Amino acid sequence: MSMKEAKPRLTESQASELISRLFGLTVTKIHPLPSYDDQNFHVVVSEEGQYVLKIMNAVLSQNQDLYELQTHAMAFLHQHGLPAQTALPTLTGSLMSLENIDCGFGSQKYLVRLLTYLPGTTISKIPCSPQMLYQVGRMAATMDTILQKMEHPKLSALQQENFVWNLGNVHLLEPYLPTVEGENVKQIVKDVIKMFKTEVLVNINSFRKCINHGDFNDLNILVEPEGLTGHRISGILDFGDMSSGYYVFELAIAIMYMMIESQTPLEMGGAMLAGWESVFPLNRAERDALYVLVLARFCQSLVLAQHSVTLYPEDEDYLMITSRKGKGHLLRLWKMGKEAVLTKWFEDAREYTDKK
């Protein structure tokens, strides 16, 4: 089955029927939300309440252990005071249901969950002050330290050795390189992969292990106004890329995505780093790897987005949101070089911490 055929494409009436049959709720309003490989709907029900209906694609729906873990992790974070969604039980008491649905490619099995709706707007839509960036870094580190305490009989499902979005698997981008447009960009991606192998993989035993959210980006962080001019984080979304990894991976991913919408992307790293290290100080090997890991995430975003466009050309605008802007940031960071970038980030972090 191709990923194109695996992506669910339910109509709004199909989605409403699922909610009625599985959860006993009556939908009064429903509209689709952006998604990558899956399908999401925002729903309002007459019984009072708002939810997000998530339908996983047919390929990933075969890995029920993984989604059971993700759902458990969200509840675990919620119990520890973090603003994560929780799953609403079905009428039979299950937190997810495997459903046979025909989306135009014949009947296929899709995992379905109904999650609580969190208030707020994505952080991508607000100008990010150093104080907000500090919050993001601190939240990312707090989240990973809590997840590391989580116990579950199926934790081994997070050992996704061939998961192409895991930051430890940057070398898996090589088969997708033909889809990269521009010889200059393609060569930089190749060089970053080489740096990753020679500078990161050889030292990976020095990194501290943990469970990563894996996609702590500007579209998966919700914020609400606080005070006269500030904001606070009100939601952490989308645990679909959760996997076993390392603390420094989460920080690199967060820095990379917070750079995307910024007019001054290099300024993003310092305050986030200060927030992160207020919870979990990096060791020497992790500090040295940060530059290459941020570049590596830019490469993952660029290469995999261009590959996805070949599968879903009709979704090009959404799929290329991050990589279009990210390409320029990748080129700039590459031109500046490792020493200059790391020096700026760590000096900025020190200055921010001294001012607090």
C-alpha cells in the first residue's frame, strides 16, 4: 500500500457518524484541520465541549502499541501538570478504536481517537520575545524529564530504528536526495549528513537518553495571552513522532522550528538554550553536537517535504510551509559555520541568564 492510498480522507459526514457511533456524541460543527500523513477534524458537540478527531493513516494504524504509548504519554504529562491533550474513552471504554472505513481506495483499517481540544493559538502566529523563547526551551526540557519517568509495558515500541523523522536517523535521508531541488542545496544536505556521521554518531554514547516528543515545533505549541503583553504556553500537540532518543535532540528540533517564522532566526537559539539549561544543563558532547543537529533537522524537513509533495501534490502549500523558509536558514547557518553559531547561542544564553 502506498502512503498516498494510506492517508485517510473521510468526509465530514463520515467523521460525524464515527463520533456518534463510537462516543455517543452529536456533532453540531465540524471542520478539517491541517495534517501531514493523517487526518484531523475540530468538532463541537451538542453535549457541550470541543474535541479533535484524529484518524491515523492505514500504514501506521497497524502499530497499535505505538499509539497506545502515545496516548498514555499524553495522559502522563497531563497528570504532571503539562498542557497535553487526553483521549476521550469510547462507549466501550477504549481510548482508541480500529475502524474499517472506505475513503475511495476500498475499505481499510484506521485507528481513531477523540482528543480534548486545547485553547490558544499556535506560537507561529505571535512575535516571540526572549521571554517566550525561554518558556519554550524550559517546557521542552521539562517535558522530556517527565517522559523519562514514564513506565509502560510496551515502551519498547518507541525503539523505532527505521523511523525517518528520528533525529538519530539523518542518514536515512540518502535515498530521498534525488527529490531535492537545486544542486547547491543538495550538496549541503549531503555534507550535513556526512558531518552527522563523523561528528554526532561517533559521540552519541555521550548523550543522555530519553523519550522525545520529536516534533516540538511552532505549529504544535499553543499559547494564550498573559498579562498586558506576554503569553504562556497553553497546549502541546501531536505526539505522532514520539520515539526513543536523546535530550539534545529535543532541544535541536525546538530551536530549528522556532527559527522558521523569525525575521532574525539566529537570535532564537540563546534564550531557548537558557530556558532548556535551567532544567537540564547540556554536557560537553551535547553542546558540541547542537549545531549539526539543528542543521540535520533542517535537512530532514526539506528533504522529506519535497518527497511528500511527489506523493500529495495537492497538499503542496501545507507540506512546504516549513521547508520553503527553512532552506534560507539552512544556507545561512551553513555559511556561518559551527564555531560562530555555537559561540553566539551560548553567549546569548549566558547573557539572558545573567539578566534574569
